[in-house]
Amino acid sequence: MTQVSIIVPVLNEEATIHSAVSRLCRDFPDCELIVVDGGSTDATAELAALHATVITSERGRAKQMNEGARHASGNILWFIHADTAIEAEALGQIRAALADPAVVAGGLTLRFDRRTPALSYLAWTSNARARRLHHIFGDQAMFMCRTTFEALGGFPDLAIMEDLEMSRRLHRRGRLRLLPATSTASSRRLVAHGTWRMIAFMQYLKLLYFAGVDPEAIRARYTAGPRLLPNRTPRAARTSRT
């Protein structure tokens, strides 16, 4: 009753996918490993197929995770991002947590692949949020009972915030546990845009979601990055056309 299926949604992860799936195979050899490709235009699918079952799906993390779950045989579903490294002790802790019938899902303790004051602050607040508000995000390697996943109809088909909404729905069904084992997430996007700026930006996006803004609009805003104002044509260029 503790068969675990690991589901990894990917899109153009050629640079990281080989090390990610080979590490998962090494550390969790008794787990089923499914990589769900959302239409990569690089060699992601070919590299993943060396170590995992690869299936294709429509693009979109929620769609990809739901498709992976549909093909999975485990009664525990574990969703892991390709750019995170999972501590080997996590599997035993997941099985122990879900042995409690009151627990329906959970995640791992978040950390980042480099240490700065801003990243340490973000990891601490993310873990505190998971414990107190039961909001678990994808970079914390969310896991859950398959029966609960199916009862909820899988991840909501949202353009963004599908993990936040799923954790809120899960909490209404039972307890969520944050485990001591770590999920080490990539800080590449945070650092590229400035970590403190991204922290404020992500809070802003969550406020938009809670205010009822269309998730597709939030996704577009996230893709654009944390700029304060839309791109504008420089004054000199506008003057030259007048």
C-alpha cells in the first residue's frame, strides 16, 4: 500500500533533466518515475527517456501533472520539479506521514541551491507558511494520497497557482505535513531578477490571485518579470517619429 509514483513535469529542461532523473533513479530506485513533457523543442524528452518513462501532454504544469498521475500506478503521488534536488530521507518520511489516516498530503522543507540573506529569508517564510497556513508550493515537492487526488479531480486546470489552490483544497480534506527532509530548489530566476524584488513580486501575484484576477493574466504578468511599468518606447524614439 505504499507504492510511490514520482511525476516530473518538464518543458525545455535539456540542461538539467539528465542529472535530475538519474539522481531520482539512484536515490529512489523502488519508485515509479514518470516524466511528462509539455512539448519541449530541445532534447529534454530524449534525455529523460534514458532513465524514466516519458509521456507527452498539453503544455501547462497542471495539465502535465494530471496526465502523469493518470499514467501512474502508485497509490502515493509525488510531484517533483526538474530543477530541485530531493534529500534521500524524504521517501521514508513520506510513507511514514501518510501511514497516519488523518494526513492526506504534504511537502518537504524548502531550501535553495545557494545561500544569501534574501534566499534564507524566503526559505524560512515559505516553510513557516506551509506549517501555519498549509500553503505548499511545487518547489516543496508536494506529495499526496492517490485516493484524495482523485477525489479532488486532480490539480485545478489553472495557468498558474495550481499548487497553491491544490494545497488549499487538500487542507479541507485532512492534514498536510511539512517534513524535515529538504527539497533544494534552483534560485536561478530569483537571482536573475533580484531576490528581494522577486519576493515582493511573488507576494503581489498571490494577492492578485486571492483578489480573483484571471490566472492567465497572472501567468502573463509572471512571465514578464518584476518590472514596475510596461516597456515604453524611449522618448527620443517617439520624438523622431513626430
